[in-house]
Amino acid sequence: MLEAARSIDEWKQIEKLIPSLDLLVKIVENPETDTENIKLSSEEWKILTFVDNQSTIKDIAKRVNQSEFQTAKVFYGLISSGLVTVEEKEQQLTDVLSDLDKQIEEEEITKNEEKEEEKNKKQGIRKFFSR
């Protein structure tokens, strides 16, 4: 009974950082914390190796064959230490679409520059032969 009450209290604390198990887990590329002094347990390392920036906490819990509560508890520590972050799947989709838009725009600019360059070459050739 006491253990159940403790788990409920822990879960309430975890929910402050992890409101849903369907959040995507992402590795923080440039953590602001002093990573040299962070010591990870073997369990944290194990779970961290499954972070691929595309999986949810629920997905990772299944892969490591661990309870969602235990996995969320580990992620709570990793988030608190600044090594990982969580975000909505929709946010990732928005980021991907934004990146695609930028890429398409850059490709269109490159194509237009190439067309302009080709046009200038043709004009130069015409001028050369029309002398």
C-alpha cells in the first residue's frame, strides 16, 4: 500500500516533465549542462541507446522490455540532466515540413540560377558567332 502511494507521488512528479508517454524523445545536441560531470547508470545508458529522435517513450519502453513507469522515470532523470528533451509528434512533423520547404526553395533558387547561367552562355555564344 505504501509502495503504491509512493509510485503515485513519483508519477505526479514525472508528469510535470513528461505529460504523455506519446511524446517523442530527442537527444539534445548541445546540452547546456556540464556533461563531463554527469554519471549515467547502466539502465540510463541502455535506454539512451534507444533514443533515435523518432520514437516515443512508450515505443522505447516496449523495446527495452521495461514498464512505461520505469522508462518514464529514467527519462525524467535524463530530461532533468539536460541530455534529452521531449516534444509532440506534431511538432516534429512541423519541423520536417519546414525543412522540406527550405530545401525545395533552395533547389528552385539553384535551378533558376542554372537556367540564368545557361541563358547567359547561349547569349555569349550567339554574340561570338554573330560578329
